[in-house]
Amino acid sequence: MVFEWIGATGLCLILIAFFMDEFNKWDNDDYIYNFINLFGALLMLVYAVSLGAAAIMFTILEAVWAGIALVKLGKITRARRAAIKPTEEETMNALEAASEEELQE
């Protein structure tokens, strides 16, 4: 009974992410979309494994789904970090501007 609740929760999470994407509330590049997708897929994977060998295709599907969501989360995280981190040129320009201000004072 516990595994059925775990599976049902995972199913709901995946469907929520799907609907939010379809109705343009979330984009598939949004962190929340991919996190909900990953968490839902992991819960569904737990349920699939609990079903045993008879559910091997279901298990493979959920493992791939979770893997794709995890890779996408990694790409989003790296892109956000790169957008926040100043380039070497931006850093040098800021240092030069600060030096010029000090000289003018």
C-alpha cells in the first residue's frame, strides 16, 4: 500500500510538471519544472522497482526520465552560474574604472 502512494505521488508530480509546461506556466528550462520532473520520476522509479521483474520496461522508462531531468538540472545550474559570474574582461573593466575614479579624487 505504501508503494502505491509513492507511485501515485510521483505520477501527480510528473503530471503537474507536464500541465504547467503545456499551459505555459513553466518553461522546460525552468528549475522548478525539472526538479518536479526529477522528483516525480524518482518516486515512480521506486514504485516500478517494487513491482519486480514484471515491470522492467516501466523501470527503464522511469530511470531514463529521472536521468534526463537530472542532466537538464545540471545544465540549468551551470548556465545560471555562468550568467552570474563576471568574465575576466568585465572584471578588468571594473578594476580600471575603480582606479580611474580613485585618480580623479
